[in-house]
Amino acid sequence: MAAISLFDGHCDTLMQIGMNGGGLRRREGHLDLARTRPLARYAQFFAIFGAAEDLPPGRTLPAGRLWPVFLEQHRLFRREMACNGDWILPCRSGAEAWAAFSAHKSAAFLSVEGAELLDCDLEKLERAHRMGVRAVNLTWNHANALSGSNAEEPERGLSPLGRSFVVRLGELGMLADLSHLSDPGFRDVAEMSQKPLFASHSNARAVFFHPRNLTDAQFTAIIDSNGVAGLNLYANFLGERPDADTVIAHLEHFWSLGGEKHVALGGDWDGCSALPAGFQGIQDMERLYDRLLQRNYGTSLLDDLFFNNLMRVVSEVCTM
């Protein structure tokens, strides 16, 4: 089988390198550049992430302030891009990604998982944009000044500041990432946003009921906006004792809703404690592609899933 192209919407590899050392080129865990090098094209959203409970013992930050964590991980990202510039380039737009591919290199995009890392501050959002960030989860699991999350204050939607954040994200050419957001928050964004909706790593709630997964109505809103949802490989969001067939069940449900152009991959690599049976890391995406071919799905559909759908949305939104 010819090498596949892959654009994955979410990994927490930067956090793991920051906590445990090592580098992006070769490492333990779910993802490194050596394993993605054989791909025909590879693009990845690298999340900047860290919660107060992840800080080393004895380290404290001002109450409610995680901006220093953002700055640390951004420095780590720049270091890794400099060390691995022969294999991967930092990118801010679809055009820059295509230039990287033309140079036989991979494309690295930056996201922020939880606006609390920007102190929910519009000026810091604008600074993050200048520093290369192109997607921001409005919340992680914790509620914040923008909205409730799926796990904390799930009944609360966007605050006035949250609405201002969504507007500014659109103006800056950044994706408002809806994974982890409360259901009312998702509805609020869907009603007000003029941009394609993006849920970087979320599965189908109709297949496995979990508040982190998308309802059919939410996924339909993503379709209607010409947006995209990235399938999450975290076992806890897939089902009981999940395997490759469980992953495919989520895909098939999204496809049954008319989502052929609106599903991508968002593996949650290095951010989850358990993958489905038969999966050890990003290298197993080629095996998933082959498994879907064996089920008589065509290469056009699979190429959309693995690369084209997310590339389309990034190219439309991230133009600055």
C-alpha cells in the first residue's frame, strides 16, 4: 500500500516532553517524528496544555494564572522546531503547510487546550496568535471565565467574555475548538459563529454515551458550517473494551449523518492513558486505513478522513 497522508487534530506531546524530558524526534509514548516520517504528508496540531494539578510539587502560580505554562511550552515548541527543522516546520496557514510538504517536510500547527492558559484574556489571545497559535479550546475540563465545560458547570454556556473570544478568534483567523466545551457553550458558538465549527478530538455520543462526545445535533451543526470533528482514540471515550471495530463504529455513525467531508482524526496522542486494543501510537493509523480498505471503503473517502477534511478547514480559516 502506498504511504498515506495524515493531518491529526490533537496531541499533548509537548506537555509530556516538558514533564518527562526528551525530544520530539524519537521518544517513548504515542507520537514522535521518526514514526511519522514514512507518511506521504504529515501535519499535526500540537496542543499547549497544562492544568494546575500538573505542576511539579512545590511549584505555585498566581491564582487562576497559567500564562507562564503557556510561555514555557511555547519555548519548548520553538526548541523542537529548531532541532528538527530538517523534518518539520512550524506553520500558521494552509499555504505554509503546503510549502512544507513541497520541501518534503511535515507541518506543525499550534493549539491551546483551555483558554485559561491565556488567562482568558483577549490581549493574550492576540499575543498567542502572533506567536503562531491557530486553534484554542475555549475550555478544558475545568470551567473558566468563558464558559462551563463538559465536566464542570456543564449547564453554563458562553459568558459575554466568551462571546468576545469567539468573535476575536474568527477575526484573527483562528479556530475556536469546541472539544471539552459544555453543551450550552457549543450551542452558543454554533449560533453566533460565521466560521466552520471545529471539534479537534471528539467522538459520537450516540455510539458511546459520554459528555465529551458529540451529540448528533452537534455534529450536524458542524456539517452545516462546513466544519470538521476529529475522532478521538482515547479508550474511555470509545466504549467498553474498545478495539478497531469500535473506532470504526464511531466513524460509520458520523458518516451515516452525512459527515463524509466533516470527519478527521484527533488522536489525543500522549494525552490519554489508554488506547483501544491493537493501538500503541500514531504508527497504527496506517493499519486503521488498511482495515477500512478491507471493509470496501474507497480511497477518496479515506483520504478525506485522514487528511483532506481538516486541511480544508485550516486552509479556509487560518489564512493570516
